[in-house]
Amino acid sequence: MSENTTQKKAVVRIQRFNPEKDKKPYFQEFNLTYTRDTTLLDALHEIKSHQDGTLTYRRSCRHAICGSCAMNVNGKNMLVCNSPLQEHLTRKSVVTIRPLPYLPVIKDLVVDRTKFWEQYLRVKPWLISAGDDPEKEYRVSPDEVAALNTAETCIMCGACYSACTVVGTSENYIGPHALLKSFLRVLDPRDVGASERLQEVGTSEGVYRCHTIFNCIDACPKNLDPTKAIETLRNLAVKRLAFEEAKKKRYQTIRLKVE
Amino acid sequence: MYKTTGFLSFALRRFTGVALVMYLLLHIWVIGSSLDSPEAFNERLNFLQSDLFKVLEIALLAAVIYHAFDGVRLLLVNWFKITEKRKNLFYSVMVISALLVIAGGVPILLFMLEGK
């Protein structure tokens, strides 16, 4: 038998909560066998299919791109679809899975993300164009593309948001996910809404509420850096008017190059 | 609660910040008595000469040093945007703080023991 098909035993501790029956959450243990290639999501599927069909969790793509399956494993937020089970087992072959912290639990591992999306919409995450879009594509510089790449690969899984201590203590905090998206649009040379964006995030509910705890960086499964984006937004919010002027000039440049 | 080195540094920063405010109140209570009379000032100062307050002085030193260096760490991260160095900087702050607390705390302890 090759190494990747060798079966071993593991215990998966899962936080359960059914609001219709339970007064408070509790842990339930499930025994299962796994191989080298078993992911945490595979383990959850195994439990749901063969041991307890009432276990509830979100998942969709299984390729770490939809962001549905973010959960808290052994105290760390991550996507369970691309996390091997054996890498997260303790010495006693136990792994503990909880729902994302600081968010209301709907059932078992499913959390209510309403606040997460409300805060996301606050920063207007879409591109605000000047209204005279050319038929050809804009030509932006490689440096600008590289800067945008540091934020563009966010999959909105909520791992950073629910890892943020400030989110847990301050209800109206915009959150690292939305601030990262705001950073993306503010720096995008095609976007003309930088001023209103900086006014929205440059408040005590936005970038000035961040306590630089870095949990968002540690939690991000895509290795993004929301803290650095927040620092950049802080600096730009202070010199908003000058930045706005510089951006207008830059937009004119890329606009002229298209024609 | 999401526990990381970042959370630990934040919790310590908050705790030492509140402790320093508490110290400031005590400090004002003692210094303020000098406006009443020399006797009142001496009485309150004598109250603070106990061994307990000598040990608390070391704790005060630790709080001041950690709070100051952690603030410098955040300034460095903010200014130079070196978030990838966050853990190294945190461990550096802990080591520097520990060394300075030992350097400052040992003389306080020796002074306390000499007085006996």
C-alpha cells in the first residue's frame, strides 16, 4: 500500500449548535479514517454522508476560489477545502473545527454574514467610471497592475473579517475585507471616485479604527495584506485633496493614450 | 477570541496602557499632597516605601518599557509598511523589554534588600 493511500484514524471535534434545540453550542466528536490526501472538507463530507446528516456547513467550489468554506480550525481561520486534515491534527490525532468567530451562528458551522456584506457595500466595491469609457481597453502601467494584484485576488471568504479583534468589539467597523477592496479602487487609475471613497473610509469607523493587530494578514488564505492596504489608505486620507488631483491627471493620461 | 502574536501584543499594549493611567492617578495623589503640607506629603510617600510598592515599581518599569517599544514597533510598521516583519519585530520588542526590565529591576531589588 503506497503512502498516500495508507489509512489512519483521526478524531474530528466539531462545534454544534441548532438554535431550535440547543441553548448553547457544544462539541461533538466523530471518529474517521483518513489518507494523506484527505482535506478537512473531505472529513466534513464523510461525517455528513455516513455519520450525521444533520451536520451543517457551507461549501461550494472545492478549489479555494469561492470562499464559502472558511472556518476556524484549531483556533485559526482557513478554507477547509484546501487544508489537508493530517496537517492540522494534534499529537492525539484530534482536530477542532468551529464556525468563524465574532459572527452570529445560524447553525453548526454556518455563520450569518449579513454584517460582512453590509460593510462591504459601504465602500462601493465596484469601479466608478468617468462615464466616457473608450471602446478599447485602458493601458495602465505594470507598477499599477502589481499594486492592484496585492488586493485583487481576495475571494471574500470572511476569514480576515472574523479574525479581526476590532470587528468583535466595534459593531460599525468597516472591516479589513472592505478596506482592502476600497484600497483596490482608490489606487485603480480608471476609477474616478477616490475622493468619496477616502471620505467614507477615513473615519473612526474606517481606517482609524484599525489597531494594527495583524490578525487579518495571519488569517488570509490568499496571503493578502489588508493591514498594509489600511496603512496606505490612512496616508491617502490625510492628503486626500492632493491625491485626488494627482489621480485626475493620471486618468487624463491613460484616457488620452486610448484615443 | 482569535489568538495570535498580534493579539497578544494588542492585549499587552492595552493592559499596560490602563496600568500606566492607574499609576498616573496614584502619582497625582502623592504629589498633590505636597500642596497641603510637608507632613501630608511625607506620610503618603512613606506609604509607598513598602516592599510591595518596590515590586510594583518593577512592574511599572516593565509596563513603561513594553508600551514604549511596542509603540515604536507600530510606528516602524506604519512608516515603512513592513508588515511582513511583524512577528520578528514583536519578538524583538519582547527581548529588548525583558533585558531592560532586568537591567532596571535588579538594582531596585538590591536596593530593597539592602534596606532590610
